[in-house]
Amino acid sequence: MIDPQLLRDDPDVIKASQAARGASVEIVDDAVAADAARRSAISSFEALRAEQNAFGKTVAKAPKDEKAALVQQAQALAAQVKEAQAAVTASEETFNRVVRSIPNVVLPGVPEGGEDDFVTLKTVGTKPEFDFEPKDHADLGELLDIIDIPRGVKVSGSRFYFLKGLGARLEIALMSLGLDRAIQHGFTPLITPTLVRPETMAGTGFLGEHAAEVYRLEADDLYLTGTSEVALAGYHADEILAFPTDGDSNGNGSDAADRALRYAGWSTCYRREAGSAGKDNRGILRVHQFNKLEMFSYVHPDQADAEHEKLMSYQESMLQDLGLHYRVIETAAGDLGTSAARKYDLEAWVPTQGTFRELTSTSNCTTFQARRLDIRYRTESGKTAPVATLNGTLATTRWLVAILETHQQADGSVVVPEVLRPYLGGVEVIEPR
């Protein structure tokens, strides 16, 4: 959640963030009032509790003939303390409900507006051109016998598919390349759970405005994750982290160059795609089930901006080595998820659609998720403070869309990017079958 101290000291910063997102500004005033009521209730409770403790000593020392009256007063005071404690509980519940409905505060420089108000930061590579009519990835998948959509629909319904033969191997190759790259960059690989508890899902910010996209197993009170970010964020919930650093063994050295823990989560992901009826029904661009390799970093807050740039550079390296034409955009505030304070989308050119489509993104969630999940580090003073969390996808099923369409040939074959060939036993071209 947002920093309560910022709410008290400078609520206008949060109001500006809300305005940039196109969200309610008035809720900030509600949160300020709820915080004041909570602190007042706590103060009243503590004063009554102190009075109760002092009165208890008076009763203990009182003469026997005075104790009966004093005990009655003590009982009345105890009732007041109980009421005050109930008031504290109620005010804390109100505060938490209100403040948790406020999304992360966007960082300076994030463009205002909605989905169409992004800013293009760079465009990389050359747009593929063909001297023939290019096929879309669904037609290529059928011709090459590597994607079977009709049988996916028969088995599971719309937005499901089978990857077959070299199609299955191509996805595994892509994911394996991403995993190898992640390990080279210092990420610890994890195969993550895909079912998580409500508190984990809520802690990462996926049960607010995006709740309709999440599958829930009501009988078990568990959620299917749409990204391994959820499990990776929950991995260190309720913990005080010790960063490996150049400083002392507890991560408290002032000369620490890299105060971070990094994980790469490989998992199957599930999304209901609620609200996307009629959009991208053809092919495997927008589906209910897919595989994804997610980078996730826990870092010292001062290191978050630099870490964000690193995650994006790793993604760009993958896209470049796969021979894809892409652009990097900064997402506008109104198109950010609940937890993100800044997000970069990397969009590859899809020839048959004549436009860029998002293949991957990376988000800086600052301390928002860590506050909700109680993930902290120990400062040089010995106190604890929330860490920053960041995430970014390094490979996922939808990348096959751009790979197949970009590298197709006139006869319907597809040239396998060189970096993937070692994972496919040296296969250079996928031929029509």
C-alpha cells in the first residue's frame, strides 16, 4: 500500500498521482481522515489503558474497607478500555480498507492519461518486409503442424490451443534461452506454485480492478495466478531480508554495491481475459493459459530505478537476438496496474497486423507490494523498512506470434532464430508438413 507517512506529510503528491491515473482524488481526503481517526482512537485507548494500570495499583494498596468501591470503579474503567480497544480495531479496519484502495503513487515523469497516452522511448531494428503475402501465425502454425487451435477449442473452449511437435519444442527453447540468460544475470530459478492464497494475491495488487481476470477456486479459497510475479512476491512475505552485499554479512554496509535478491519464476499462467470479448480471438496472442518466465527483484529502494533499467535491458537483448523489430513505450499513469509506479512495455512488430503488439513489460512497484506483504530489510540504524520490488517478463508463449510471422518465408517455412537452434537440436528451418 502507499506510504502512510507520505499520506500525512504530503497528501497532495498522492492526489496528483490519482489525477494522473484518472482515479478518485477525493479518496485521498478520506484516507487522511481515516488515518486521523485511527490515531485519535489509539491515543484515547492508550490514555485509558495507562489510567487503568495506575488505578489498579491504587486498588491493590487501598485499605480493605475501601476496596469494594474501588473495584466497582475499576470494572467501569475496564469497560471503557474495552470500548476504546474496539474503537481502535474499527478505525484500523476503516483505514486499511480506504488506504488499500489507493493504487501506487506514480513516479515523476510518468505520462498522464490512459491507454493511448503512452510515450515512445525508442524503436529498434528494421521492420520486416516481404515480396509475398505474409501469413499470420495461426495459418503458419496450421501449415507447419505446430499449433492446433481447433483441438484446443474442442478440449477446453475458446482461447485454448495445443502446441505440437516443433511448436512445443520452440516454446521450450524460448523459455530455456530466457532461463539461461536470467541465470547469467544472477537470478535464482524457481518453479513457482500457480495456486495461491487470497492474502498473497491481494498483497500483490491483483484483487482490485483486475479481479475479474483472475480464476478462483471457491471450494479451496485459492486463486490461479496470471503471472509468477504473485508467487515470487509472496516468497519472502513477512520476512526481514538480508541482502548479499559488498558490505557486512547483514547487508548493512554503506559501500554495498548491489543490495538485491533476484529470482526467475517459470510457471504456467491463467487469465480469464474478462472484458476482451472479440479481441484477438484468432491465434495465441490472447489466451487463457500460457507459459511465462518472470524476473522478480527485491532491492533497496534507492536501487529501484537502476534495477528497472537493468530488467528492460535484459528484455531488449532477448528481442534483439531473436531478430525482432520492436519499440519501447512508457505506459501512461491511467494504464498502470494497481502496484506499478512506472511501467515500460516492449512491443514487437506483427507483420500481418501492421502494428506493434506488447510482448513483454517491466514494472517498478517501489515499496507498494512490500508494505502489503510485510517484506523488509534492516537499515544501518537497526530499524526495518520496506524493500522495493520489480518485475519483468523474459519469455512467454505470445513471443511465438512475432517470431513465426517475422521469420517466415514464401513457401510457408519459418527460419529459426540462431540463438534458439541449440535448444532445438540444430534445427534451422521449420518446414511445412
